[in-house]
Amino acid sequence: MSVAGVVRPVRAQELALVADLYLAARRAAGPAMPAGVHSDAEVRAWVGSWDLTDDDVLGFFDASDRLRGFARLAGAHLEALYVDPASQGGGIGGTLLDEAKLLRPGGFDLWVFVANSPAQDFYRRRGLVEVERTDGAGNEERAPDLRMEWRSGRPSA
């Protein structure tokens, strides 16, 4: 099932929707995603503080202009890619990742939790490779993670 929609930059007034989607997607990921360490209010304040002039925050909006997914690129780092749990499996994540590749043709990296094998599989199928693995001491959740990267010219599956 493919979800029809459009990818466009998120507007400042839509950051509250982004925060809600972020919270819902993290909760729905269950054991693959360690529990967040910040309250919902802290997450909403953090997302609301994103500088849309420095970062590229892309939203996937359906035909009703409902936010179904988003990706945040900061420099050559994919900070976040989340899809509404009710819309997962419809190609939204792949569409957002393809847009990230277009915006960063020289490549980018990202971090993913070791426990989140579905996300790792998603990224591997789309040409990202693991380049580093840690015990999680450097992240807020203290959960083992790995860094993956995509570089232009590398074949994708």
C-alpha cells in the first residue's frame, strides 16, 4: 500500500505537529526504541526550537495536508526520520530518505539504536552502511547504537 502525498519543507507553525508525530512514533516502536528520557513537554519545546533556516526539516503531507512523516537534516547528518505509526509500510520513509539524498548529494550519516533492527534493515536496503558501533555511553538513552552513512555513487538495493 502506497500513501499518496507530497514532500515539502515544514513551516514553523507545523513544528507542534512534528513533535506529536515524533512522540507517537517513538512510543509505537516499542522495544526496538529505548524509552525517551525527556517529558513530552520537553520534547515539544525542543522541536519547537529547531532553526528552520539552519536545518532542513521535510514533511510528508497526505492529500488532506496531514503530516504523515518527517525527516530532519542538520549539515551532513540525518538527525531524525519518523513516520506516523498508522502510515508505516506505505513508502513514506523511503520517499523522505530519497529526498534527503537529493538534498545531500555528497552523503550523510545517522545514528540508529542497535535494538532497532527494523530501522537498520530499512536503511541497509536503501544503500546505507554501518561505519561505527558504540556501547551507548554517548547518547542520552545509554543504549548501544550504530552510525550508518550514505554516500553518493554507492549502489542501493
